[in-house]
Amino acid sequence: MNMKKKSVACVAAMMAMLLMGGCGQVKVGYVDESRIAKEAPQIRTTLEEGTKKIEEAQKELEGKFQANPNMTMEEAQKLQQEAQRKAMGLNQQYMTQVQQKMDVALSEIAKEKKLDVVVDSEKLQKTVLLGGTDVTDEVIQKLQ
């Protein structure tokens, strides 16, 4: 019985050593997402389209208020809440599109550069302090 415990412990220790030894160095990439939002045409276009749709929804709300200046406070609040839900839905929809486009580009670049992980490292809140590979330019190129 004692021998079995020693064998299991020995095998577990060898597996741990193999796993740790096989890991090697982790290759980290990082991007500046705010720069991508400003410089990548696909992202800019998607964000501009979303902003335009939200502005249209706000104008529609203003039109409804002007069309019915005698609405009750309850009707006005209901209309305001409806417009807010619509704006939030549009915002979510376009932010999801942006994230999907960035995920595809990042995934391709990570595969090409054999990166284990890619993190966001904006100038104000750096995640990667030393080392790593900046792939921001490559992401912008993919999102042309």
C-alpha cells in the first residue's frame, strides 16, 4: 500500500516536471484598442454607423415629442424609456460587431506570430510593462 502511494507521488511529480519543462516561455502580444478604434477603417466605419443610428433614434424621439406636445408625464417617460432601450440595443449591437471584427483579426495575427496570449495595453493602463510583441499595427492592417 505504501509503495502505491510512493509510485503515484513519483508519477505525479514527473508529470508536473514535464508539463512545466514543456511550457517554455509564453509569447505575449499586446494591442492598443483605442488606437485601433481611431485608425482601423472597418472599426471606424462600424462605430460611425452605430453613432449615426443612435442619433437617428434620438431625432425620432424628438419628433414624437414635437408631434404630441400635450402628452402626459407618464407617456413622456414611457417614450423616453423606449428610446433609451433602443439606443442601448443599438450600442450593444455595434459594439458586438466591433469586438467580433477585432477578435477575428487578433486570432489570425496570434496564429501567424505564434502568440500564446494577446492583451490590451493602452498607454494609460499598461498591462504589459516589459517585453511582449506589439501587434496593433498588424490589427489595423487586417481591418483595412
